[in-house]
Amino acid sequence: MKHFLKLTAAGLMLVGLAACTATLNDQDRALLTSASQNAETAKEQATQANSTAQQALQAAQAAQTEAKTASDKADQLYSRSLRK
């Protein structure tokens, strides 16, 4: 999330800089436009990465719960086998 906010701030700064620099030549404007587009792309990728990380966390938590359940069941079966 921190990266997302930094990228958003960087993108806004680039857009603001581009708006305030009417005296820039075409090459500088193109560079600013490209940097702004790159920042937007990076922001989108960060959003996708965050979503993927959230899904991975949920899957890991579900796997942890299933492993605990299986372990508890194995413990019960082992305890029963000792009683016989």
C-alpha cells in the first residue's frame, strides 16, 4: 500500500510539473508524458500485485486452518489407537 501511495504521489507530481512548465521544449514534454504514463502503469501493476498478495494470504490462511484440522484429527486417531 505504501508503494501505491508513493506512485500515486509521484504521478500527481509529474502531472503538476507538466502543467506548470509551459516553457519546456517538445522533447522535455514528451519525457514528462512518458514518465507520467510509466507512473500510471506502475500504479496499476502495484494494485494488481496487492490484489494477488491478498489472495495468496487468504489461501495461506485457509491452508493453515486445514492443516490444523488435519493435525487435530490425526492426534485424535492416534489417541484412540493407544487406548485399544
